[in-house]
Amino acid sequence: MRVRPIPQYAVEPVGVMIYSQGVLTNPDNNQVYLGIVNSDNGTVLVPSGTLATYESTGTFQYLLESNQTAIMGNYQVNWTYTISGTARQYQDNFVIGDQMPYWQNLTYDQRQLAAGIVHRIDKSFDSTSGGPYLQEMQQSGFSIYEEVAFMMSTEAIDYCNFEFQPIFQPSYEVGNNAMAPWPSNYYGVLATQTYAHFLKHIARNYIEQPAPQGMTAAWMDRRDYYNRWWTLYTFEKEIADKQLRQMKRQYMVGSKRSLLVAGGLIPRMFVNPSRPHYMYAAVNAGGI
């Protein structure tokens, strides 16, 4: 499992949820303490014994300010509390990395979707940290969480808005400043589309792969990675498109009643005048 990323200079919370027998539970005196240390050099970021902020039953957090996220590196959070007089502790980790504008703009629920997509390919073989080999190449600037957030915020959402009928107007958006937020009950569709487009994004980044000429040396031939990732993309795209079509069917006919019979549309002159005229009633050509 990857460590949670926090962008440099970001104002971000770290938190803990306390469960007892599967139920959120408050600790003794509703008090939770924490300390944060840079695990690379041992520098104390937040002194041990700092009181966390109570949010709701069993939920506590501490808000990191931009001056506390200025130094990139690996950090360890140590939480301590007591339940019925018994001392408890929990350790969490996060990494402060490069600035991530697309990731930071996502809502926390959308970040969770993006994190789930990262974990789908996190066990790919050819990377020391897990995931695509592109992460090993410094010149690629490949930050996997930011790349997934980028795909979700651009290609995936555009595809969902403008592919298949009906076209969504106004267009749905993702992020904290979305004017027309993507409906949360269709987050599954957004996730599968983002995953498919992320696979395509990885494939196209393997376009330039040189073939050594005039030399006899062992080298790792990764030129077929494009075809492998593209094959996986086409497989996942088929699944994602089926889900998107199912979603858009709900927007085809406002009353959820369809007049499509055997692939044809009953002319409106033969429709009971007491029934409404339906938006997009004639656009379901081809179906699923």
C-alpha cells in the first residue's frame, strides 16, 4: 500500500478514526494526542503530546499548515489515546512531495477514487516502488497520484460529458470549485472511465522508445510496453463504456419511460397526448 501524498506547501489535515468492535468510539476524556517526525532525519515536525482536534464521534484531526509542509520527505505520525484506561497507539505515514495542483483540487471523496485507481496497478512489476516503469525515469516527471487526478479532471470527465447521447449541458466537473459537480451516485462510472483513460495515458508515454544500433550491449527492451498497456486499455474501455451508457440511459427520457420498440421510435402523432414529449427520446440509436 502506498503512503499518502501531501503536496509541498499544502494545508492538509492528518487524522485518525477510532473504532471499537466496528463502531466509532470516543476515547477517554475525548482526548487524542499526536506527534509527527521526519523519518528521514529525525526532525520533529509536531511535538509529541500535541492535542488533536475533535471532529465527531471517534474522529480526530490535526491541520498541517503550509510552513509545516515546506520540507519534502517521509513523515511518521504517532497517535496516542486511552480507552477504558488502557493506553492505545497508532502509527500513520505520509510523504511530502512536489506540488500537485490537480490532486489538491479534488474533493476528498474524489481523491479516494483516485487512490483506488493507483492501487489497481500498484503491483505492476517493473518499478522499484510498484506501478509503471515511467516512475523510474526522472525526465518523465511521472507522479502517479497527480497523473490519475489529471486524467480524472481532463480526459475522463470530458469523455463522460461528450461521448454518447445525451451530451451533458452544462458539463459536469470534478474538484472543489466545480460549478456542476459530478453526481456522487455515479462515482463508480467516473472511476472506471478514469482508470481506462489512465491506462491510455501510460501507453502513449511509451511512444518514444529508441532501439540501440551499431552496438553489442545488454539492454532492457521496453518498446512493447506500449502495446501491452494499450491492450489493457481497450479491455477496460469496453467495461467503462458499458457503464457510461447505462448511466446516460437515465438521462434519455425524463420520465424514465421509453417508447423504443424493436429498435424503432413510435412517432409522436401516435402517442397519447396526455403523455409528455421526452427529451432525447430519439437518440438511443444502437443501444448497448
